[in-house]
Amino acid sequence: MPSYLEFFAGGGMVRAGLGGRWKCQFANDFDPLKVQVYSDNWGEKEILEDDIHKVEAADLGRRADLAWASFPCQDLSTAGNGLGLGQANGRDRTRSGTFWAFIDLMKKLKANGRLPRIVVLENVVGLLTINGGEEFKAVIAALDRLGMRAGAAVVDARHFVPQSRQRVFIVAVSKTAKVADALVRDEPHPIWHPDPLVKAVGKLSGHCREQWMWLNLGAPPELKKTLNKIVKNKPVGVEWHAPAETKRLLAMMSDAHKKKLAEARNSGKRMVGTLSLRMRPSRGKTVQRTEICFRGLAGCLRTPKGGGSRPRVIVVRGGNVRTRLLAPLEAASLMGLKASYRLPEVYEYAFRVIGDGVAVPVVSFLRGKLLTPLLRSIKKSGGAEASRPKQTARGADQRSRRGQLELRI
């Protein structure tokens, strides 16, 4: 059974996507809340609560087939501060710069013959463009120094669940590994390799461009579930707004959005849409507006930072219009999580876990289309070094170094 290491693990959504045919060997996150959720869903055995800078190579056990790192996006997002990854030597290292701590661990594993056969990095698409593409160049160059060649794909969760959520997935393997011809393309695919990725690759060093792989993921699946099926009439964990609050929100709409609402009312169908609060210019000043959308898709779920950023829905059926917050279970469904997945009861805590996660069906798609056949190709060709004897990992008592945060799950 293939094994993997999961860094910046959050609530274990990568684990959910890789499924039971891949074995988690080690997982790590420094956030007590997320570690608690991970433990409640997957058990305490593999998860270590600690700063990644303090994780030791001895913690990671024998050589794994895969290392997955969904490192923090705050300094890479277009909505963030633009600080990037910081310096590899530790000076001016940012939150997103914990990427370098991951690379340091991989260097140590390589030194004793335990570098995973595949490395996957996941982050926001801002990684491709921020600071003129320099951060993306730094990531690919770091993998190159590990002796690995890389490829990438931009995958939008909207192909799998009714949520617009674009993420870039970088996949790297040893330069000596044999990659089956069916897993790579001669040229970029318009869906998986959009212009920002193509341009970012064009800015790489000549050496890294020569090593680059255009990953072949085939055709995207057809989305079968819309937002209309996700949003329930009787939600759990939230209440419908009082009529006065709904009236207040509707009164804040521009004429264009009032027209959208009228069309939804006249359709005669149950119409489910998203409702957002935005600051917009109006007559020389900035005012708060209510904006609605009936595309059948939710916007990208994020960690809520205030009342205005909480995801809201609007449900219209004839003359009846209702509004409310998106329920945690609905958000979990938009991430492709099973109904049995256990979330904190506190609304903000639930969305902190969900908003920082990876869409589960995207991971499953990558597993089936790329990771499993790629690993099979590497092992079949004998392009990977033999594993070293199993290392002793820290005991369960050390893995459960919890904070005192108490959650009701």
C-alpha cells in the first residue's frame, strides 16, 4: 500500500481524498484546533501538533512514497499582503515561507536516502503571478536542487463540487525516475494549464524549463451536483434571517442586482444563489452593497475574518425570498466531505478548518489520474532508490502535544 506524509494537514482533507488505498505514515499541523479536528476524524496515531520548524527527520519513519504540503497561502494570495516566501536562509521568513522548513526536511530525508518518490505542493494560483512570478521560480528551483523535476496543473473544484476554488498543484519526481508517456503532454492543456501557469513556466530558468512536465490529466469530469441540491430548507447550525434582516439586505442592492432578483422570482422555480456584501463606489463615496449570483456555484470558501466575509445564501421561490448564512454542513459538502465528517460546533471554528482545506474530490481525481499511475511507473522502471531501514518515530505521547484548547465536536 502506498504511504504518504501530510504537512500543513489541517483537518485531513488530503487524507480523505487519498482514501483507504493510501496509508498515512505521518501528519503535521501546528494549529491546536485543526489537530483536534484531524484527531477526531482520523485518530491521534499519525498526527503531530508542532511547528514544522521543529519537526525532525526521525519523526517521519521509513521512506514514504509521497510527501504532500499545502503550505500557507496568506503571503501569496492576491487578497493577501504580497510578502511572498521570504528568504530561504531564514531571514525575513513569512508565514508562507514555512515552505522552506518543508524543503529543509526534504533535504534531510534525501541525505539519508529517504526522500519521497513524489512531492506534491498545493497553494493558491497567486503563487504563479505574485512578485512577477519570482515566488514560483523559487519553488521550482528548490525542487530542482533536491534533484527533482516538476510539473503543475491548475484545478478548479467547480469541476467536482459546486464551488469555484482554483488551486495550483505542483508535482515533482526524481530526475532519474521514469515517467510513463501517458502521464505527460507535449504541450499545455487549456483547462489544466491556463495562461498564468504557461507564463510562469516561461519565466523559469532554462534548466528548469527543460525539465518541466506538462501533466496529462485528461478531460475534466462533468459536474452533477448544483448549489440547489446543497442548500437545505432546514439547515443545521444556522437560522434563516428574520424578515426584517432580509428586507435590509435586499434594500442594499443596486438596480442590476434587483433585476437578477426579479428574474429569479419570475422563474417559478426554487432558485438558490449566493449573497455577498461588498464595498462599492457610488456618487463619489463608498457604500456597502448586497450582490447576488444564481450561477449554481458558491464562491471560494475562506476562513471568515469578520461578519461581512461570512458566506451567505439566498433562496427564492416565487414571491418568497429568504436569506441566511451558509451552514457548516453545507460548506463541508461543498468541499466534498462526507456527512460523517466531524466539525467543531462553533461556527467560526468550523469555517476556519473548511476555509483552509483542500477540496476532497480534487485530491481523489489527482490520485486516480496521476499519483497512483505515476508511482506505479516509477517503481516499475526501478528509477527510485531502495528504502532505508525503518526509523524510530516519536512516541504517541510526543505526537499528542496538544494545547489546552477545548472544542465541542
